[in-house]
Amino acid sequence: MNIYLELTREFNANGTCAILSSGQAVVMHGLAIMSKDGDWILREEPKAMDRVLEVLEKRRAHYRFGAPLDLKWMRGGWSAHFEFRHQNLRVRTDFVTRPPRLSAARLEALWRQRSSDPIAFVGAADLAELKKTNREKDYAVIGELARLIEDPSGQILLSRSARDLIELSERHPDLVASLSPRRPALAAASKGREQLEAALDEERRRLMRANEERLKSYMDAAAPWAALWPEVEQEISGMPLREGHEYILSRAEGILPPRVEGDHGRDAG
């Protein structure tokens, strides 16, 4: 049994409140054998967070450095992180309610589309957006996710393969032209493979820089909390998770800002 699938079932036992994301969603799409951590998108409501804390407390989980799992910070795009031991594994679990690069409309559609799934996990197109990180390896994953998308528009907007994009431009020239304003790299599709590959490389570097800047804004905002964290971590050592959670809420108040200027509610990693 995959512990992350087991946790997803437990979180959603009383109604879907958690959608499996990131590396474990890549596994669910058949593009990886395993992923060492678990990431979930939560419904932005208190009962979803209460359910997660309930499940994790039974697992004797404890907080890792991050934001409290509380609406005040989750609405600001922060992420909350926990850890526990399962058999011989160190299980790390991460939670957001407002993941990066997914608009409110796309997030709402995600909940509509995935809430009835036996194991709710992020679909290929949305997962590709989430994978636009500052890690080189994620862009290969995006390319493979694009090949899972049936809609030509989705393929055109997300493909990382110059060869695939040239073929798509030959089959759907009008569609590529209409989508070029949303993805400027597509303008090079008619100029040959070498120029398109150069445009895709520049696009990747731009996306990576944008994510680096986003993460830095959160890291800078969290600096006072990071300085205090060793003391907080020592204080909560041995506490049941709920008790530790309440303590963290009290200590984070006034230290960790609920929102980061300029990011408008996007996740910190």
C-alpha cells in the first residue's frame, strides 16, 4: 500500500477535502514509479484542515518548518508541512489551498472534476502548471504530461518538444496562431526546429526565474519565523499534534505575515 494513497483515502473518508498533487500525482498518471513526499491541495475551509490534523495526529505526526495549517495563512498562499514515521519510512506531507499558477476559476473546476474520484488527484493540464518550478527535472515531466492531454489546445500550450509542436502546428495552424499570444514561443514553430528549441529553452529559463522570485518573496517574509523556529520546534517536541498546532498558532501571530506582498495568495513551495 502506498502510504500517500492511504492518507488520501483517510483525509477524504467523510467527503473529498484533499486532492493529491505534485510528485504523487505524477505517479498516478503513470509517469513515475514513486515519489518520496506527499502534497495535497485542500479545500479552503476549517473542517478540511481539522480533518487533516485529526488524521495526522493519529499517525503521531509533527510540524516541520512552514506555516500553520490555518485559514489565516492558507488564504495567503502559504504551505504547511508535517512529518511522521511509517514502518521504515519518513513520511513528509505538505498542504496548500491556493497552489501557484492555478487561477481561482481553474481551482474551482479542479474540485468539480475530481471530487468524485476514488483517489482524487490533479489532472494532467493543471499538474503541468504546478510543475512550472525552478527545477530542471520538472520540465521533462511537463512534456510527458502534455502528451497525455487529448485537447490539441492543451498540448500546444504545454508541450516541451519542438518536434511535437511542429507537428501540431502543421495539423492545427490556425489554433497555433490563435494561441501564440498566450505562449510567445509558439511564434518560432514556423522557423524550424532549431529556433523553436531555442525559444523553448528561453521560455523554461523565464519560468524558472519567475518561480525563484516567487519563492524568494516567501522566504524573505518568513525570515523572522525561521529564526524563531528552532525554539518553537523544541517547545512542541513531544506534544500531541493538536496541542502543538495551537502553540504554533500563538507563536506565529505577528511574526509570520498572513500574506506576501505581490504574490496574491500563491503557495510557498
